[in-house]
Amino acid sequence: MKKMTKDRLQNYLIFCFQNTQSFKGFWKQFRSSCFVTIPKQVFGIFIILTMALTAIPASAEFSTRDLNNEQIMALSWVQNSAEFKALAHQAFNLAKLRWDMDKKGGKKCVIVDVDETIIDNSAFNAGLIGKDYGYGNSTWKEFCFDESSLAIPGAVAFLNHVADTGGDIFYLTNRKAMPEKNIDLTQATMKNLKALGFPQIDKKHMLLRTGTSKKQPRRDSVTQMGYRAVLLMGDNLADFDEAFDGDTMDVRDKAVEDNKDKFGDIFIVLPNPVYGNWEGAVYGGGKWYKKTAKEKSELRINTLRRFKFSK
């Protein structure tokens, strides 16, 4: 048999692994094609190389799995902190105060967003931890059809108070009602809300997305029915007014400053550190969703104001 030198063995091992991309495949190819004797002095190198190859994943690229895992602290805060519950109660207590203060007549209502405003879907995002995929029609549809979202603390009591005192509640959500695209979340959403005790769950009061994700046309439809919105509630600025439809951090900040007197008056914001239009703004707006997982992670870091330590 032909004797193999150390360099030739190293090159051959690398060739075998590059053409199989797994240790099992590599070992099979090496054993079946090895027509040489291996000197004792290089056998140790063989062992070290094979062990190293088994420890190296086929791809070390930053993935969607890594991006999902970055949400762990935000999700833990939403699910486990008493502070989140306190802020939710604070929002609905303030909403009740403002509702009761309104003494004007006519048809009046409250317009509320659904996800992360009156129901908690954090289990969806938590379920993505360790997965190499993210939000999409199929994953979101599976979650919504499970009808397992929980009520945000204070939400059920407040909206029943509105109904009991003669008001209407319009549930303005971007959950899709698009059967032509094989995604209609109407019934699943209504069943979930009814089971939690929310009032006025019917076709009149459910304003799901049938076209554009922009909410102003649906807000206008409520006004066109003769209603006056006493309050708007949401976790995303776009839940309140088209003035907040900007997609960069500077534009969104300016819109808040221009409308600051409305917060706590007719706009009530619920906390959501997990997702929202704020995230797209961090990524620069525009077609931010086309950025890679690595690019998104880097932007999350690079947009932070950070202290520079001496060491």
C-alpha cells in the first residue's frame, strides 16, 4: 500500500468532509475510499481533525433562531414581571377615568387594538425561541386557531364597563380576514375574545384587515357610522392616527412630540417591548423586512446609546 504523509492526510480529510458536510458521511467516504496506510506518527492528527470536524456546525451564520433568542428578556418581562401587570391596570384605570369624565351626548365609542392591547400573545413569540423561522401567515394562523391568547390585566373589566354605560367598542385589528389568500382569522379571533369575556363581539364591532394594513380607513368608517371616539387604545402608535404612520425613528419621535397632549387624554398606550412598528424603525424603515437576521441584530445594537467603560 502507498504510504500517506501528514500533509496529504490533512488535505484528504478536509476534502472528504467538504464533500459530505457531516461526520457520518465523511467517515463513510473515508473508510470506503481509504486505500492507504496511516503512519503512527500522524494517527493522532487524524483523531484531532475528526473530533474538530464533528464539533463545527455546517453553517455558523447568524440565523433567525439567534434573532428569536434575543427576545427572551422582553418576553420574560411581559409574562413574569408584576410591573407589566401594573402598567396594564394603570392604562385601563386611566381609560375608565377618562370615559366616565366624558359627559357629551350622542353615539360614543372606544376603539381598541386587539393584539398586545387587550389580549396577550407573547406565547407565540416565546414559542419561536429555538426555532429557525419567525412570524408568517402559516405560523400566525396556527397560533390564532389555537384560540389560547390571554386577556391583558384590566381589559375585560374596562370594556364591559364601557358597554354597561351605553358605549360601543370597536375592535380594530390587523388580524387578516382574507379568505381569498387562505387566511381568515375572524371566527377564531371572535371565539377567543368571547371566551375571555369581552363584550360586543359581533361582525359590526370587529374590524379586521381585509386590505391595507393602514388603520385610518377603518377608523373613518366608525366616524361615518355616526360615532364619536372618546378613546383610542393600542400598543403601537399606528393604532391611534395616521400621523404616526412614519417608519423611521426621527419621524415617529416628531409625531409623538407634535401630539403629546393627546396621550393620557384620548390616546392610551399599552407597553409592548416584543414587536411593533418601533422595531421596523430601528431597522431603518422602508423594506426593513428584507434585511438578514444578522443585519437586524447589528442594528439593534448599533442604535443603542451606550456607556464607554474604561476597560
